[in-house]
Amino acid sequence: MTSSPIKSYLPWVVATALFMEQLDSTIVNTAIPAMAASLHVTPLSLKAVVTSYILSLAVCIPISGWMADRFGTRRVFSAAVAIFTLASVLCGLSVNAPMLVAARLLQGVGAAMMMPVGRLTIIRTFPKSQLLAAMNFVIIPALIGPLLGPTVGGLIVHWLSWREIFFVNVPVGLAALYLAHRYMPDYYGDKPRPLDLIGLVLFGTGIALLSWLLEIFGEHRIDATSFAVLLFISISLLAAYAWHSSEVLHPLLRLTLFKIRTFRVSVVGGFVTRLGVGGLPFLLPLLYQLGLGLPAWQSGLLMMPSAAAAMGMKFISARVLARFGYRQVLIVNTVLIGITIAMFSQVGAGTPLYVIVGISLCMGFFNSLQFSSMNTIAYADVDKSDSSMASTIASSMQQLSMSFGLAFGSLITGWYLGDMPQSDRAMLSTALHHTFLTLAALTVLSSLTFWTLRRDDGESISKGTDSDEEEAADVKAQALVQTEVQSTKG
């Protein structure tokens, strides 16, 4: 049985690392226009600064579970925090866009180990009946990052330069390292398993190539024939991995977990839903700063209501899920998210400030409930022995969907903008409005993926129906250990 001090401090350890990661990502989004001006590139072309980070996450997350099982959660988590902090310094020292993208790739490597291992430790420490409360506790402090990030980033960009925004991570990273050393439990895998190098090459190459094609599509940097050939190669690599994973004993990602209905619906439904919402953190600062002509600090302030509402929802999401169930919440809430995204298409130069704040509050409120629901029901029917693999797959698909969503949002905006210059405020606003409507329609359609859930799915988490069984199992396991120790002494 996990000790009470560990259960008390572990959520703070993971939350500190998530705070740093969330703070960094939200600060970067607010500073995109300033970065573009400083590096002499267009704002939409700087999506590579964001997508490179998410791409690195998607490629490296699949080995995070293996590394945690092999080297221990404490060592891997601490190394990840150190890499992320060092990469933040390199981002601040970048002198051009390629160097900044390379530093962001390194940041993604650190985050790829940091977030999944932190989530895995939470899953292994808390029983399913306490999992929703534990994850909500982790997310509440972590949401302070999105709350402060846009404002702090806007003020730094307004008074100093965009480079200083990356140095904010240094003291937070040092604090996370201290907490991890003191309070992070050191879990290892039950049985050592070899690293699936062939699977890593197939999956990593296929995903990297597909993400790169999505990034450059529509920018006229590659002809249609080359694009089609590379797209075929990327899909073939991913198909080859699917076949490979069914033929080996220890695949990189065990796709047979998708036979578990709740896990499958959570991951697949979450992937489609995030395609619609994944581009908003990048597109909204463009709407506020370039479309409405607001300075960076005001744009940052307009991003705060969404984060504040997300924090508020974490306090009541458990009761909402217990009252209505995962199926009803996910179906209705997904539609509400789509409607809220569509409301951003009505935001223009004459829109009252309180209307923008109201829409942002709704966005944060519904998004928070959505992610809490999708991220927890995934483990409702997964055995603890499969928690490492399930966490790895869920984290990989989550980051892929965010990367694809960002690329998709930027692509749709560029398509609506056409050959018009991005400096034309009116045209950019119109293109962004059409993009919001397109993303809204996709999000509403994604609600169909949650209809396959049953009314009682996830009750082991939302209502704690398995608490007695799990606690009894923990007590029994502890008693067996004590018996073995006594017999050894005898």
C-alpha cells in the first residue's frame, strides 16, 4: 500500500512539472507575433515553433513507458525536468528560427518523458476510486500556468523581449527537481521488457513524416507529386508498424489495448475532438493581436478567463460525472464546445469586451470537463499491470491530435486567406472567423464517437464502485509481503 505522505506530496510534484510545461506553451503562443517580427518571418510560418515541440512529444512519448519501467520513475522524471529546463535556456538564446525550432525539439524530448511518467506514477499510486480526484488535484495547480502564461508573456514581450519568456522556466524547473528528489516514488516495471527498436523506427518515422507534411501543406514548398509520394510512405510506415506490433511479444505500443471499449473510445474520441480544439491556443492570439490590433499584454489578459474557468470546473467535474455519467457528459459537452468555438467567429473590432470574456469562460469551462472525462475514463477498465502501456498510448495519441489540430487550424486559416497578405487585418480576421466555424463543425461531429459508450461505463472512477475491492487487494498484498519477510527472518 502506498504511504500516506507519498499520496499527499506526489500530486504537487507532478503539478509543478505540468505548471512549467503549461506556462511555457501559453507564453510562447502569446509571443508568436513578436517572435515573427524579430526573426523576420510571417506569423503563420512560426507554427513550426509550436508544432516542432508537439511533434517531438509524439515521437518520444512511446519510449517513456519503457524507460520508466527500466530505469525507474524517479530517475526518468528528474532527467526529463532537467532536459526541459536546459532546453528553455537554449530557446531564449536562439538567434534565428531554425535554432529556436531545434531548441523546441529538445524541449519536447524532456516533456515527452515528464508528462507521461508523471501521469503513470499517479495511476500506480492511487486506486481507480481516487483517480479522478487525484488527477483533478494535479491539474488545478498546473492550470495556473495557462492563467499566468498569457499575461506574464504579454507583459514580458511588451516591456522586454520575447527571449526572456523562456528563462521563466529556470526557477520552476529547479523547484520541480527538488520536489521530485524528495517525494517522487520510484516505480519499476514488474518484468523487464526489451525496447522495440524496429517499432520505434517505423512508428517514429511515419508520425514525424506525416506531421511534417501537414505543416508544409499549402505553403507551396513541395509539389503535389512529391507530397503524395511522401504521404503514401508515411501511411505505409504506420501500417507496417500496426502489422509489426501484432507479430512481436513486446511491441512499442500494444495496440491490442484498443479492444477495451472504454479505452478505445477515450483515445479515438479524444483524438478527433482535439483536432477541433487543438489550434485555438495558436489562433486566438492571432485574432486578438493581428485581427483586432490589441497589444500583446491585452491579448494575454483575454486568454486568462479560459484558464480561470478551467480551474473552477475541476472542483465540480467529479460531481458532474457522478451525477450524469461519462456517456452523457461527453456527448453533450462535446457539442457545447463546438458551439463555443463557433461563437469566436463573431468576435470583431466592435465586439464588447465582456462578450469575449464570456465566450472564453465557456471555452475553459467546457474544455476542462472534456479533458477530465476523456483522460480518466481511459483507465476505467485497464488493469494496473497494463497502466504503463495504456498511459504511453494515451499520451502519444493526445499529443498527436494536438499537433494535427494545430497544423489543421493553421492550414485552414491559410486556405481561407489565400494570396492575401497576413498584414491585412480585415482579411486575416475573416479567414480566422471561417476557420473557427470549420473547427466548430468538426468538433460537433466528433461527439458521435462517444455514442458507443454505455451508461454505466466509468462508474469505477466517477462513483468509486471498486474502492472496497481495491483497498482489500492492497491490504492483502501488504499482508503477503509481511508474511514473506517474517518467514525469511525465521
